[in-house]
Amino acid sequence: MKLTDVYKLLKGPLQIEKVGCLTTGFKVEGPFQTPALFQLHEDQLLLVEKLALHGGNLKNVAADLDISYPTLRNRLKEISEFLARHSDEKMRGRLKILKDIEDGTITPDEGAELLEGL
């Protein structure tokens, strides 16, 4: 099953709970934080893929997706704003961990472990 097929079945953001290696059979269970790109809608992911395939040429992306250039720009703006919000949330999480270390609520080792998880 492809990831895009999974998107069609889900009603909310993707959460990965188990990952594994087909070669070694090694598996790890989560939950795991997913990259911000994994939280985009299927059509947004397709747009990002086309953008990369066309080397960032917006005219070619718009033609490939059969949408107008202004529509493409609006969709890219939505993606950019989503990624910026996600980045801001991660930064707030980091700052909270650092504040907790400073306040003595958690130890530096606990903070380091939490920061690695972000």
C-alpha cells in the first residue's frame, strides 16, 4: 500500500506508530513524530513533488497540474504558511523544554532527551 492510499483512508493527520526494516526485520514501535511534509494533504504533497521534479519552475508545474499560475501561487502560499506554523510550534516546544531546565522542573539530561525527540 502506498502512503497516498493511506491518506485517503485517514480523517486526520498521519501518526506513525511502528517502523521497520524489510532487510533485517528490525522493528521499533512509537508513536513517532512525523515530518511536517507528512502532514500535508495528498494534493499538497503532489504539488511539492511536481515542484521538485520541475526544478522549481512554477510555469511548468502549473501546466503539469493543469491549474493557473495564480492558483499555483495560492496553493504554495498555503503550504508555506502551514510549514511555518509547524516550525513555530517546534520552536515553542524547544523553548519550553529549555525553560523547564532553567526552572529546575526537569534535569538537563531529561531536557536533552526531550529535545532529541523534537
